[in-house]
Amino acid sequence: MLYHWINRQNNNKLIVFLAGWSFDFYPFEFLDCKNSDVLFIYDYNSISDLDLSFEDYSEKNLVTWSMGVFVGYLLRDLFRNFDKKIAINGTAYPVSDTSGIPQKPFLLTLRHAKTGLEGKFYQNIFDKQEEFDRYLKNPVQRSIENRENELKALYNRIREEQFEYEKFYDFALIGNNDKIIPTKNQINFWQNSAPFKILESGHFPFYNFESWAEILEFCKK
């Protein structure tokens, strides 16, 4: 895993964000950090505890997205004492016919990851063409090979992990037109696991917000 401080000004508030597969921090730089330090975690070619301490912060919030929801759950001991833990367009079972990406389309994505990353994968992440056009002005900078290997590593880890989900996340946000993880599968997972809201968006809902604080405010019970 890699991490990048989007904002580090010795604030009292901290937001830790776990990104989805294939992303880095560049497409998120538009979000205003206001009075929070923001730590961005990405690249799950390997998944391990971070050698970081969050003890100096009086308020700590975890925001996870897509595959980051799964990774956040794997690292839950690191974040257990956070004030709020939010899952966005993801579940603890990222490859599942009922609670995540159905097995068949996931394996197709895995098999043709390079072609997808060069083609329509990012278009499918967004709900509207203007959102995709906005993304193209500040896109992901990682190499396609790195992102392709990351998906293989994630799938290997998903197959290794066999667990019964214990309640960890406090709130979930679900896009009503998610073309990556079916909306109905997300609802199926979260309806017995955490309060949630439905947002008019595709898989990438962040253009609905102007700041990280606005995301936290929206995700209140």
C-alpha cells in the first residue's frame, strides 16, 4: 500500500481515505480539506498495517470507497477507535453474486484488465459524460501494469479471506446508478449491517461534494 498526505497542517481533525482499485490521489485533489488533515491510502498490490500513529488527533474519521471498503475492514483493528467509519459504494464482500461484484463480470474484468483500463472502465465509473470529461482533466497517474497487478493481488486476497462480517462501519453511501458494484447488491449487504443513504450518482460519487467535510456531514444517520 502507498499513502499520500493530501493535507497535513497539524489540525486536530483527521480523515483517512482508502481509495478503490486503480485510483490514486490526483482525481481527488479538488476536494477542499478545510480544517482537517487528510491521509489518502491507495495501491493494494500489498496490504499490511501502516506504520502510522493517529493518537495526536482529537477527531478521527475513516472514509472508504469501493475496494477500499474491503481493505478498511481487513485493517479494522487500526481504525476501531475512529469516531466515524464510512463505506462508499463498496462492501466487505467485494466479489459476490449477492453482496458485491458478481463473480462472472469480475473475472471478465480481471482477464481483460489492461484493455478495460485503456478503454471503457473509467467511463463506466461515472454516471454522466460531463463527469468523465472532468476526470480526464486530472486523471489517475499510475501505470496500467501497476493497476493490472493490483487487481490480481486483490482477488488473491479476497479468495484467502473467509470471514463472517462483524459490524464495523457506522454508515454506508450507495450510488443509485452504480455500474461497477450493483446498487441492489450493496443494499442487500448494508440493510442488515449499517444505516445507509442512496445518492444520485454512479460508482464515483465525489463530484457531488465540494469538500471532505461535506461528505462526512452527508453521511449522518
